[in-house]
Amino acid sequence: MQSLNENPAPPSLARVIVVDDHDLLRASLRSMLECDHGLQIVDEAKDGQEAIELCRLHRPDLVLMDVRMPRVDGFEAARRIKKELGTTKVLMMSAYNNDEYVSEAIRAGAEGLVLKLCSLEELWEAVRAVLCGEFRYC
């Protein structure tokens, strides 16, 4: 079986978990991402602890996760997810354009970071790039 790094094509139907503590944003992300027929949103989480538990259950291809959340923040959740499920990709999201967040995302093992103000096309491009094994920041 080839890894994503050996084969740059994303999975035919990538399984995704969306994680954000704001209900409206989480529902909006789900709705937008479901328009991409190559993605299947398998679940949603409202904090990092719930994201870790859902990743254990669903073993997604990608977790799209906010940086700042209650209980367990996105960086710590990314560390734990990458440690337990090394093949699951993590794409962090932030409302703030902060170089320290990019550095922290890399240290946590995330494959990218997108700003919440990015366009839908930029988000889709970042998701596809991360699924293909590329690091993406936009």
C-alpha cells in the first residue's frame, strides 16, 4: 500500500472531521465542504478533547480544526491525534494572522494552517493540498 507521500493523489473520498467551538462556523464549514464531492464530513467536534475521541472512533483522513478552543486547544489536540493516528492529516484554522500560530502548528505536527477569512476556493485548495501531503499556509 502506498502512502500519500508516494502517491500525490488524494483519497477518492476523503473522510473529514470539522472542529470548532462556534456552532455557526462549524455548521457553515460543514455545509461548504460538503459541496466538494471528494469530501465526506463524518463528524463534528466542539473542542479538542471531543476531536481526539472522534478521531479514535472514525479514523478520518483529515481534521479541520480551530486553534483556540475550550478544554483542549487545537495545538494540543493535533499533537495527540498525530501521535495516535499518524496518517490523519491536520489542517488548523485561525482568525488571526500570527506567525507564532504557524510555528506552533508545525511543532504540533499539523500539515497546514488557514485563516478563517480565506476564500472558499483557498480553503478547498488547502484541504486538497494537505490531503496530497503538502504543507499549506494561507
